[in-house]
Amino acid sequence: MAATTVRAFLAIELSEAIRSEASQFLKTIQSQFPKFRFINSENWHLTLHFFGQIEPEKIEKLKSHLTQDLSIVKPFPLSLEGFGMFPSNRNPHILWIGVKEGVSKLSDLKKHLDQALQKIHFQIESRPFHPHISVARSKDQILTSTYKTMPDFKGQMVDQIRSIMLFRSDLFPEGPRYTSLATLSLGFFEFHF
């Protein structure tokens, strides 16, 4: 009997402190966005790569290869700032919070990760990488409201990113449920020349 596939993705998990700070901001503006369903902060993450459905044996391959490949990437600080919509203010489907400190390090991590995934024959997304946290989704399939003025978020908390997570995503009517499959540490090995 063939094993079932797993819906999986790689992401950075945020600390309780940084999620709490952003949650407080969202509570102050939530009434301005009644057509959106806000995501529980426990489900927030910064997605680096979405695999879709993959076989369990590929999960094991990912763990072993990425453990080695990520060992040369140094931990880095990350903070959140900014608030916006995808794809636009005229046709919004997702509300997001952006990244302030750590943007260039995140881009470097994403490039390194893409190269590592290509080596083990995973498809890489062609869209440009825009690091963000999705915090709400439109309740309507077609939302035509136009938002001319947007609130702004400036976070003060700083996380030290020391690992990325491999998550399993299971879809339920009340929303997705994420389960950690592996913690992949950054900077596991120090190389001296």
C-alpha cells in the first residue's frame, strides 16, 4: 500500500514576544477590516518555501540534506514593520505585516535554501521573494473595497533567528493546522581555516 503524501513547507517560526507585539497592533485596527478573517497569531510564520504535497521519503531526504546545507548560514536578527495588502489595495485578499531588520539576511537565506533544494531536485518558485507574515484573509472570493489610507506598524521587538522549521500543513474547515516535522538549525558548524 502506497504511503500518502504530506502537504509541507519551510518557514521561520516567530517568538511569542514578537507575535504578541504585532497582535496588539492588529487588535487596534481589526474593526477597520470587517471583510477579513484574522489568523490566530499561533499560526503565523514567515514562509521560505512551499512544497505542496510531497512523499514521506522526500521529507527524510530534505531533513538530511538541509541539516548540512544550513549549517553554514549564520543566525541573524529579525524585526517586523509595515502593514499592507496582497495583491493590491483595490483588490485585497491578504493582509500582511512586513519585515524590517533582517531583510537582506532573509534574502540570502532564501537564495541559499533555493540552491540547496535545487541540488536535491525540488522545483523553485520563480516569483520574487517578499518576506512577510500573512495575518488575515478576505472572507469573500471577490473583494472590491479600496483602502486609500493604511495603518502603519513599527515593531520594537527583535528575534534572533537560529533555525527554520519544516512544517506539515493539514487543512480543516476551521483553518489549517501546522505540525513541526523538523527544526533545522542555522550555523550548526563553525568552519575555521
